[in-house]
Amino acid sequence: MKRFLFATCVTVLYFTQQASAQISVEDVKTDNDKEVFTNDVKSQQMEAAEYFSLARYRAERAAIRRERNTLEFAASLQGSLTAFSDSWQSSGDNAIAAIANINFKHVFAKGDFSITTTAVAKFGYNRMKAEFVDEAGEKYTEGVWFKNVDEISVSTSPQWKMTKNWSYGTIIKFRTQFARGYTARADKRNGVDPISNFMAPGYLDISGGFTYTLPSKKFPLKVNLAPIALSAVYVEDDTVSKRYGVAEGKTSKYEGGLSLQLDFDRTWGKSGWLRYRSTAFSFYGWISDISSKKNFQPTDAQSKYRHVLPTIRWENTIDIKASKYFSTQIYFQLYYNDAERSRLQMQTMLSVGLTYTFKNK
């Protein structure tokens, strides 16, 4: 064993000396200039990745729409029924009455721009007995349906804010009725011409001016003063009596002037059990019948009031909620238009019945 180890060591030393003898070192010349390395890779701080969520996007868009849009819809139905038997000893008359109301209001606001759109539809019918004469000259009574409330009204008002309480814009209003109206209950059966019908008359009011909003939540009043205003009347039914200031042979009349409008709308109580709405509109015209070379010729009764007293329409509505679906409504209207009638016209209505109101805010 010792001999084997000795022989191995001698062999290793021999080959090491042979390898070292074959290696030679040469002089290597190097350049003294230093190589400058540049880094062309741009570094960027990476933030946490955000992923698109369709549900989140829809929720955000819905929140924006709700913030910009205010919607209110109300519908009500009131009615009454009174019936007596033939043997009833006291005097009495069978009667049926029904009134339907629809109110719509939408407000869109974005920045300094806003547009308010309202629509109102009212229609009421009642049935009572009227007296007629047959071919033999004998009188008889029969129940006749007769409308007592009939109105369609649409209004839109785009506005742009000037300051916190002042804005400028226009107000466009249109109103007419659904069905024919008569002076007396028996006129339709007797062949008498109606006094009103759809678009007979129809009223269109356009005004441009400034609106001041009172900065008080307890007294939310808006005042609109329009130095430029247009009032138009349409009578599209030839059978309707020409009592709306439209010249003979014409179906429309246009007047220029100025207008003033006051709007008030306030609700009391957390549940809104009491609400009062009021709108007063006045038009004073000094340019008569723009569409015709021949101006409207008023009657003797109207001549002294022409362009002296303005047209006035004042509406008041009080809503009292007994519960979510039952309410009482008191409506009062005052109307004066000397081109139609030189007397003041008034309407009062008290109704109780079902109601439904939807608000998105």
C-alpha cells in the first residue's frame, strides 16, 4: 500500500512539471481610455392595476342621471254617485260624476343649464237629467253626460344661470281641451253648435326674459319677467263660435307684447301631507293680430278695455293627503281675457278620491 501511494505521488509531480513548461506569458497592451456605458432602458413606476367593472360603471351612470334629473308623476281619480228610487218622497236627481287628473314634472340640470318640463291633463264628466221636447211637443227628462272639467296643458322652460338667484331663458306653454263643450246640457241633443273643441281654442304662449328665484325655502317663489312675448290663439273647428278674438275667415291670431309669471310650490310635513301650488300668468299685448293686415276689431263691450287690461290666468291647487293613496284636492282658477269676454271668469273644484304619486328624489 505504501508503495502504491509513493508511485502515485511521483507520477503527479512528473506531469505537473511537464505542463508548466508548456505555458508562456506574453505582454498584453491595453488602451488607457475608459469605456462609458449608457442605459437606454426607461424606468417607470407601476401603480396598482385597475380593472373595468361593468356593474360599477352602470351604478355610476345611474347616480349621475339621478343627480341631474328630478322626476315627479301624480295621478288621481275622484268620483261621486247619487241615486234615488222612484218612490223617494223628497226631491232628488240621480247623478254620476268622475274626474281624472294627471300631473307630470321633469327637471334636468347640468352645470348652469336647466330645463323644466310639465304636463297636466284634466278631464271630468257628470250625468244629470235634462229636459227635452219630443215631436209631439211633450216634455220629458233624460240623463245626459256633460263635461265639467277639460284641459290639456304642456310647458317647457330652458334656463341658463347668470348668478345665484338670476337666470335667463324662455318659457313655452300650450293648452287646449279634449272634447266638445256646450253652453247647456241639452245643446248637443238639440243640434246647437259647441263653444269649444280640441284646438278650438288652442293657446300658445312664448316668452323670453329673466327669472329671479327667491332665496328662501319657506317661501319658494319664482318671478319671470319677459319683455319679449308672443300670444297665439287657434280655432281649428268651424262649428265653434267665433268668440275667441279670431277674425272672421281666420283660424289663428298672434299678438306681441310682454308677460309676467309668478310660480310658487311648497310642501309641508316630512310625508308631504300638505302642498300648495300657485301660478299667475299675465300677458299685456300692444301688437294686435301680427299675422293679418287687418287688426282684430273688438266689440263695443270690449273696445274700451282693449290693451288697457291685460290677460290674467291665476291657478291655485291645494293637495291634502289623508294617506298614501287617498287625498283631497281644492282647485281654484281666476281667468280674464277681454278678447273673449269682458267679465271675470272663475272656477272652483273640490274633489276627494284615489291618488298615486311617484318621485325619484
